[in-house]
Amino acid sequence: MGRMCYSAQIRADYKRFFRQFGGVLSLRAFAKLYYERQGNPRIKIPKAVDAAFMSPESDEEREIKGLIEAFNAEQAMALEQDLFKQRKRLADAERKLQVKATKKATEDVRIATAKIEWGLGKLADLNRVELEPRDARIFPGVYVPVMIWEDGQRVVKPMRYQCRPAGKPAKFDALYPGTYIARRDNLEGFWKDVFGRSHGIMVVNAFYEHVKQGGEDVVLEFRPRPQQDMLVACLWSAWSAPGEPDLLSFAAISDEPPAEIAAVGHDRCIIPIKPENVDTWLRPDRTNQEALYKVLDDRERPYYEHRLAA
């Protein structure tokens, strides 16, 4: 049946969206994440998120822009160095092949050519200013802007798309790689410490699923019709442990799919909630879980068109 919502496309100009929606960007949280990324390239942030800080409007945003540019310059230098190495490898192998065809030289040509192509593509992506749809595509492990309720207002913070609940060991990520999704029928089971406590919203306008078709695994893109921003119901957690960097992470809630998704072989669907229910969701009353289930039931129900993902 495939892995639920293994990828989604977030709204590219999320900064403007959240501002209109009444959400305040926590610039301190974004600056902290970008600062941490300097020393930890495993922190993945979509280019569409970077883009929001490329026309800074405050000192904090200028600081974030500086961190992004420094990181990109470092990445570019590493790519240039690798390209230099691969071009030398290719030239050496081609010289050897002129003398004698060997398996190793042939293999070196193949690998170096592929790595040069990959490196040039990465470099072009790094330097590209115009956003493309893939720049807003997210996968588990990637950081995404998530709206939560904090200090009496809607606040937007970057969080990792794969929840590590507070109190779990760091190795939990590897042991339970599927925790980017919280099944609705498990909210009071596995997710009982988070459900009714810390709720969030991610804004997406498409999602992607692995499905079996004709015996092979294909990726389908699902888009709501009419086209719209979906306010996806999420759970999040603030994790900390001695000697480890703090982690904000989240999971999207999934439920039974509508007929058109079930028909193409997928058994789950994310839950887009209605704008008027956002505050009820973000400020959960733990003593009234019935009201929270009502928000999940009273959802937006667009028709999801699908096509093979590019």
C-alpha cells in the first residue's frame, strides 16, 4: 500500500501566507537552525525556505541571509573541489584507454562522468535564484515551517519532518523511521503524550505517495481540486537531552483516504483542516478530545487529482 505522504510540496511563499494568516515567524528559531546547519550539513532545509530570507526586512533576517550565503559558499567550494578531482580522474582514465582498454579505466570514465554531471547540477541549483516547484518539496528528515500556538499567538518555527517525541532516545529516529506520520487510530496509543498537548499546522499544496501499479512501485502526485493551500493537521514535540542539540520535530496526521485515493491503491491521506478550526486545533483542550476529533472530521474535502510524479 506504500508509505503515507512520504513527500509533500510546501507553499513556497509561506512567509507571506503566514503573515496574512496571522502567524508570526520566530526569527530566533530560524536563525538558530541556520546557525546549527553551519556545523551540521545533515540539517536539510528546502531552497524555498531559504528564499524567504533573501530580501531581508530586519536585522535578524539579514543575519539569517548571511548564514545562508556562507553555507552556500562552503557547499559551492566543496562541489568545485570535487569537480576538479573528478575531471582529473576522467582525463587520467581516458588517457589510459587510448593505450589499452581496461575494466578499471572504463569504470573510472563512467563514474567520473556521472559524478561531474551530478556536481554541475548541484552547483547550478545552488546558484539558481528563480524557484522551481521541486525547491518546495519536502521529505522525511527535512525542516519545514510549522505553525504552533505560543505565548498567546500563532507562531511559525522550523521543525524536522519526522517526530522524535520528548523523552525518547536519539536513536529513536533510526529505530522508528516512519514517525513523520501519526495515524489517527493511534493518537491515543503511541501518540498519547503529544495528542491534545502540542498541535501544529503545515501548509502544503500537493503530496506524493508510493503505490504499486502493474507490479511496480511508482510515485504519484496528488493535488487538490480546486487548487488550494491545505492546512495539514500535525503533532509536534520539543526534544532535548544532555550534550545533544535541541530538536523541534513533527508528524502529519493521516486517516482513511477518500475514494479517488483508495482507487489508485493508497490506504491513507493527510487531513486538511478548515481555517475556522485552526485555533481550536492549535490550542488543544486535553480534557475535551472529542472537540479535537471533531476538527479532524470537519475537514476540507477537495477532490485529489493524481498523476505520475516528475
